[in-house]
Amino acid sequence: MSADRKVHIKSFGCQMNVYDSQRMADTLAPEGFAETLTPEDADLIILNTCHIREKAADKVFSELGRMRVLKETAARSGRRVKIAVAGCVAQAQGEEIVRRAPTVDLVIGSQAYHRLPELLARVDRNGRVVDTEFPIEDKFDRLKDPTRHAIQARGVSAFVTVQEGCDKFCTFCVVPYTRGAEASRPVLQIVAEAERLADAGVREITLIGQNVNAYHGRGPDGSACTLGRLLLLLAEVPGIARLRYTTSHPCDMEASLIAAHRDLPALMPYLHIPAQAGSDRMLALMNRRHTRAAYLDVIARLRAARADMAFSSDFIVGFPGENEEDIRATLSLIEEVAYAGAFSFKYSPRPGTPAAAMPDQIPEEAKLERLHRVQAAIDRHSTAFNSRCVERTFEILLERAGRHPGQIVGRSPYLQPVQVMAPKALIGEVAAVRITKASSNSLFGVLARDAQAMGD
């Protein structure tokens, strides 16, 4: 079917939403929808929402106000525009969305995007549709398989969802309520998607899931497959030079996954493994299911498997009941691990989560002061890590043209942006680059072959 309609999809939040938005576009392409970057041109506008961060719903309703104006303007010129809200805010607040924003035509939950064509047809027949039910059957055993449709590569790196949902029920987190129970895609689906991405020019795949290392998808022989075994299979896909995965839980770093870090050169030596806190008391209140000692044991096992491993993490400060001793324990964990990078956030309550009803909520000014201390420690270690990269040579996946003529931007094995002067013909290649300079956010380098030619 030729594309005679346009869809604008705006993603909020995590990498999984980016992936889901891309699959929405792929699902709609056979229905005659082409992507557009400008909502003013669109016949269908989809807001793919996230509920993790503070005021997520407020941002969505603010955006819907702008979309309402676009829809009314289009209507005056005789053009009908549909507005859809998808993702986690849709899952959590479906009826509230249509009550507060009656111009919305479709509310679609986080596990039903594969049914977009069917749901849009229902809107045409019957008017507004709200579909936020979790599927009863295995959601990955049927139409959600993205390999049913053409897959469009959007660069040399791509995300691939392998797992959704979470069974951990951390007391601060809405994911079990908005994404449901843990479910994993069958191995053959994932391998087929990786092969099609490689055929389209993708060189690096990042496997994603809310709790990705809890992966237990059905293998070719019908038995459950671990993430470590899945990585072994994906490393054999021709054209795929690099593999990554995120986000991990410390309790699910099983033996085959740690062995994959030892055995697979394609698996990059950089792992995001959230700790959330360094205090056992806080970890228990958060229902993290691991202790500080257990977390550090995982770090040690990974470093023993691969000496050049580096780590990033997530930290929440100002969790209910947190005291000075607890925040010092978090700071000491940052010092002990010496993270290459980390994300840190002030705790903010999420309606319906146990932590929102806990006593001893921390005042905002105390949260902010603690956040500044944690971020200063993280920044010190990330700056030191970047500085240690100077004069080293890394294999860099060159991804895109830079801002300056003759410049290409790539990624190091540790996910740092690397800016290098190189011909555009090298985009998509992995090239040896000698790092000459480091900033707080980027590395700068020259092709190793050029450094040798200059006698450097």
C-alpha cells in the first residue's frame, strides 16, 4: 500500500518507549502511514508516554493541549486528525485521559501497540476507543512479533526489546502496574529481528527490557533460554559487531550471563546495573531484594570475568526514612565501585506505590542537598574515567556525521561519544581511534592509522 497518510509519534522516557515508537511506525507503514517529524503535517498523532519520572502525566496533558489546537486547526480546513495516547501513562490513567482531554480518539495501553491498525479501524467505526487491558495469553507469542512487518533501520545502532514487565515490585516503582508481569520473547523472534536489522545496515544491537537479565524466552528446543545463551546466538549473526543490554537487576546476574562477558568480544565491557542505594536499610525499604554486599559481589564477579569492565548505575536520594548514615553509605558505594557514570534522582512519590504511603517523607530541601553530594561524587569519578581514556586506542563504532565538516561521531565500548576527523565513508564501520582529549561528556581522537602516519 502506498503511503498517503502521515503519522507523528512523540516518545517520552525510556529506550523501550523509543523502540515501541519505532515498531508502531513499522506496524502502521503497511496501512499507508509515513512518518513525519512535524505534528502539523500529521493525520495521526501518537504520544507514547512514560510514567517513571516526576510529573510525567502533567507533561502529557500539557502536550495534549497543544495537539488539541492542531486538531481544531486541521478540522477548520476539512482535514481530520486523530490523536492517540499510548504507553505507561495511558495504561495507568486511561479513563482520566479521555475525561480531561476529550479530543483524544484512542488510548492504547503499553502492551497493545501491535493492534494499532485494528484499534484505529474501531475508532473510525465507533468513535473513541480505550484499550488498556493486559493480554491474557503470552503477549510475545502472537501479533506483537515485529518481524511480521518490514523493519526500518534508523542508524547503525538499534534497540531490540527482548523482555517486558517486572516481578520485583520495588516499593518506589510503577513498572509492575503499567507494564505487567515479566514476559520474554521467543529466541527465534529475536534472532530473526537481529538478522533483518543487520541486513538493513545495523552494526550494534542493545537488548532492552524493564528487567532484561530476567530474560527466559522459549529457545529453539522449547526450553527456557537465559540472556547469556541468547547473547551467544546473537553474536553469530553476520554483520552484528557489537552487543549490549539494559537495564539489569543485580539479583538476576546468573552464571551464563557473566560467562558471556568473559567469552564474547562483541559484548561491550560496560554495564548499567542499578544499585539505587548503598545502605542495606534503604535497600530493604525499597524492596530491592539485594544487599550492598551482594551487589558488590556481582561487580567483583564481572570484573573477574573481564578486567576492563566499567559500570554505570541509578541512585535514588531522599527515599522515605533516609538519614545521614544512609546517604553516606550511598556515597561510599560510589567511591568503592568508581562508576564510569551514573544517573541520580530525588525520590518522588508515584501514586499507588507502597513508598508513596510511607512515613518519614524527606523535605525537598534535604533531598536537593543530598542529590548535589551524590552527583558531585558521580561526576568526579566519570571525569576521572574519561581522563584515563586519553592516549588509549579504542575500537569505535562510527555512527553519524558530526557538527563540523569532516567530523564523524561514534561510540566507544563504554558508550562515550567520540568525535574524530574521518571520511563519511567510514560511517557504519568499527575503526581504531586514538583518544587525544577528554571533556566531561565526550572524547576526541584521531584514526589510529592517521596517528601512525604522523609518527605520533
